Amino acid sequence: MTDRDRHPMGPGEAARRLGVSTRTVQRWLREGRLPAVTVGARLKVDPAAFEQPAAFDSHEGAVPSTAVTSSRPIRRLLIANRGEPVVRIARTAHELGMTVVGLEAPAEPGFASWRMVLDETLDVPSYLDRQAIVDAAVECNNDAVHPGWGFLAEDAAFAEAVETAGMVWVGPPPGAMRALGDKAAARHLAEGLGIPILPGYDGDDQADAALAVEADRIGYPVLLKPSAGGGGKGMHVIRSAVEFPETLARARREALGSFGDERMVLERYMEAPRHVEVQLLFDAHGNGVHLGERECSLQRRHQKVIEESPSPNVSPALRRRLGGWALALGREAGYRSAGTAEFLITQDGEPYFLELNARLQVEHPVTEAVTGRDVVADQLRVAQGEALGFSQDDVRFTGHAIEARLYAEDPWAGFVPSAGTIEGVRWPRGEGIRVDAGVAVGHDLGNDPYLSEEVTTRFDPMLAKVIAHGSDRTQAVARLAGAIEELRVYGITTNRGFLRWLLRHPPVAGASATTATIDADWHGKAPVPDDETWAAAAYHATASLRQPQARAGFRLNAPPVARIRLGEKDRTLPIASTTEPQRDEWMVGLSSIGEPRALAVGEPDPMMVALADLDGLALRPTIALPPTVDAAVSHAVRAAEGGQTVTAPMPGTILDVRVVDGEEVEAHQVLLLLEAMKMENAVSAPADATVRRVLVEPGQTVSRGEALVELA
């Protein structure tokens, strides 16, 4: 110990050393659970408390180990996650000379390219099985565990299990996770520090009736959200008492399935606020900085789509205020590692504390772009006992960064997750462009292709993040828009077309968007592939094969024609288009329709199927050899009978069936609940009708487009 360390220590300094809050240290001193000395009229911590590591756990009511600042190198790092987080963390870990170990669960598809960045993999029953993950990590001699984001990243019990097993937890101390990661506890902490919080309820009485009473007291609309959760899962806006019971039951199921905890927090719902968050970074030596703020207002289904830094709507005065609050929260909780304090800003400019995510956020790359820091490297160094090595005055911001999340989802069907097989991708390149992807770059067209990759609805639908950095916001947005134009994903529907629209949308370009912008303004209809689109795709795909069957049906001195499968129809159509080979795809320009359009068409496979990308909508034009008519006949029969079949908007599992054969239903009445990505999705009647036949039952797995209910 240094001479300074041998002097009596104030509660604040001791709290930073111990990784707990100042109030906790004060309570331990009063209770005699820490050796104390009296200086004047005040109790201070006897330095003897730090002479030997204390054999205590860090759970509530116990004293955590005082040996939190000891240096311990990480040589083998287990990443307890999957997909894009693994690829991102592994990149930095390898740069630091670490061996990177990953997990593989039975729910994974047969091939997942993200696993290619790993040096080793461990089999576990589930990404949520705490003990199985810890046991596997210990058995393979891992030094540390990084949770990434999602799954068990904010699970204090998992962090404790890792530390109890003798490994380093790359994240906040379990005590700080309990104080901040739990939304109810975080609200209490913020309120105690004088930070404004929204009117709400975060009490222990979680009975349905008690929550209903509190909702009435707060006043509708209210926001219902899981106390232990994040990422927008399980969050619901309730606008009347009539909706409350059913929505509460649904939210509890989602919270239990996603986080293993059904406790709820109620808050007054703010209409059209802005969402701003502050990036925190603390070490175990009492040093803490913030790395500026991010604007995260552009959201759908309570999940972020676009993030940028700095916020174009935060003044220097508000920036200092938010940064100060964020640091105060971290210090009070004894924080260590990276974290994010989130705030809502009213239309009048008043800020309110929302929550603190006790983990690294998905959107950290925009902060890295403007600060020049590798936040994952900072996390790993802090976990090894190193000091930050820089102060708040050393933090510098350069230019502007903006990020778009590429999701496997259908924005034209309520942003429901889409499933399928990725046959190829093309990631954008260029000055100021960065791509963090869960699909390995080896899939990029132009390189040696790996196997096709299945995307399921069992996991988060995010495929990649595209980040653009520029000298100012105008340049950064322009670069991101160009990157989204260049981006291609073949074989599965994505939100690429939606992102193109969003970046051109006036409130986004003008930096006036709120959390309500997407819900209020997005009424996009899917880019319906017309006859010429399909015909051109099929024609140029087959022509590129240079095979006899590709030229069959074309006559000398006659307009070219192609016989193709067109959805449920089989047609012969004329071609009026021009082509321009571009890398490994055909860009098909369609001249026979009013507005020129471009369709990216990849090389067809041996089964004469070509993959195409039309504004993110995945197309699979197939040459008809021979034509099939079953689907067309079935469609014609249904149309003649005047009936209608309700189909699954996404793959998933039937959770509940709300109707029976012969029942009269009204337009928009819920017919059944479909679970996908641990979220419940209501499937409703398109119009007043009679249920002719229910075709599914609870527990049944269905694919997208599968018939669920026949209506008459």
C-alpha cells in the first residue's frame, strides 16, 4: 500500500475501491462491518480493511472483496454470446493477443459464419444457462468472460457465478449491476441523487391488481416495461384501463421468456420525446469519464434503428448536465467498465432519467468513431485491473458519426422478423464507412463464398450495423445513405429499403426526429415486383449462364421472351431492359415501365434460381422448367369461393388460438397469438367474416406464409 492508502479513507474513496455506493459504505461503517476510525466527528474507513482481501460476497448485505484493483492478465476470453457481438469483441481481443472462445447451443443453425472468428467453441444447452456456461468455461481454463450485449449481459447472478468460479467478469461489479441494471433500483438511485425521473411505480407489490391501481394513479397512457430487461423487449404502451389486464399478462410472459424475471415497472408514457444516452467508462481505481452522448430517437417497436453522435439537439449546457448526472450515477453505484445512462428529453427540453444499461451497448461504434477510442479494449484493460489512463479533459470529439442497424425483418408487415437463407451479401466500402456484421465478411460476393447461412427467428434479427463518420452531420448522413444504397443481402428480406427511406425523410435529414417519427410517418408499401421486374431478372439470370436451356424459347429476329414462375402464376413475358454487369451481379434497368428501376440480380444456381434484392425485398425468380400450377389452382378455387386464408406473417410458434370454427369475427379482432423472437404477435382478422376452419393449434410451429385460419 502507498502512504496515501494508509491514511483513514473517506466513505466516497472507499466506495470506489470496494465497487459499491457511498451510502453502502456509510451503512457498513455504522453497522461495524468495516473497520472504522473516528476523525473529528466523522467515521472513516480504517486502511487495515485493505491490508488483506476480505472473504465476502458482493451480494446485498455483504461486503465485497477489497482486492478489486489487483492486476490479472486475460489470456483466454470466453464470449458468452452469439452473432455480431462475438465478431466485434473477438476482433479487439485478438488484437490484444487473447485466445477467443465461444459458445454453441443446439438452437443454432448448422452453419453460422460468426463462429469462424473463434479459436475454440464450447457446447452449452442454451445461451441463458448460467451454470452450464460457467462450468464449461472453467473446464476449458478460461481466464475471463465477456457477456457482450443481450442474453446474460445484465444478469448479476451470472456475473457472481463467474467471479465465484475464479474468473474475471468483463463488466460492472454484481453490486453495481443490481443497483443500476434493475430498472426499479436505478430509479431509486437516481431519485436519491436529485436526478429527475418520470412519474411511475417500481414497488415490491407486483400483484396484477396493485399494478392496475398504480396505472390509474399515474394516469394513462402508461408505459409497462420489464424491471430486469432491456432492448425494448416486453415493453408496451397501454392507453386505457380496458387494455391493462391482457397487456400485462402478455408483457409478463415476454419478460419471463427473455429475462427470467416477470417484475414490471410502470412509467407515465411521454408522447414524442427524444431519446439521448451518455456513454460511461469507469475503472476500479475510482476514475470515471463519459464519452459524450448519442441520439437514439429513431426507434420501431421500442428498439433503436438509427443512432448518432453527437446529438444534433443537445446544447453544451445540457451536455454538461447529462454527463454530470451519468457520472454521479456511476460513482454512487461503485461502477466499473462500460455502461450507458439513458434519458428522455421532453418537447419542452426537460430531461428525465430513463435507465442505466449496465453493459456495453449495441451502438457503441458511433462513440468510437467520434472519440477515436476502442471501447471494447478499454473494457478488457479495466477488467485486468488497469487504470483508464486518461481523464475527462483528455476526451476529444472529432466530426459526426451515424449508424444504421440492418435487420432481417419485413418493414412492410409491421417489422416482423423474417427468416430464410442468406445466399450472399455485399457490405459497403468507402471512406468513413465501417461495418460490424454477424455474417462474416467471407460471405461478401467477390470473395470465396462459404456455405449459405440460415437465419431463424429464435434469435435477435439484427444482421449488421453500418456506421458512417464524416467531418459534420451532413457528410456523415450522406455517406451512410450511400453505403445503404451499395449494401446487398441476397435470399432474405431485410429493412434496407426502409433505411433508404428513413435517411431521406425530412425529419431525419433536418435532425428533428422524435421517438414517434417512425410510427407516425412510415406507411410504406412493399415494392411489389411487377411482371417486367421478374421477367428481366429471370432473363438476365439465365442469359448469364450461357447454357442451351438459357436460350431456349428465344427466336431470331423476334422480341426476347422468358418463361418464368411469377409468384403463384406461370407466364411468358416480353423483356424490355438493359443490363450492366457490376462485379458479380447483374444490374437490370427496366425501361418498359414508367419510372426507371434497378434490380440487383445475382448469378443463378444449378436449379435455375437467381437471387434478387429489390429495396431489401428478397426475390427468387425461377425459370419454369416445367411450370407448376398447384398453387395457382388452389388460389383460384379460394377466390371463386369468396373465402380468404389468414397466413403467418413470420415463422414462429402458435401461442394461443382465440377463435373456433363457425365463430363470427369482426375486422381487426385477434384470431391467435404467434410467438417469434420471444415476442408475442397478434394475428387479426382482415375484415368482418366467419371462421370456416382453424388450421393450427397451440404449440405448433409454423413457417412464414403458412395457412392459419380460413375465413368465409
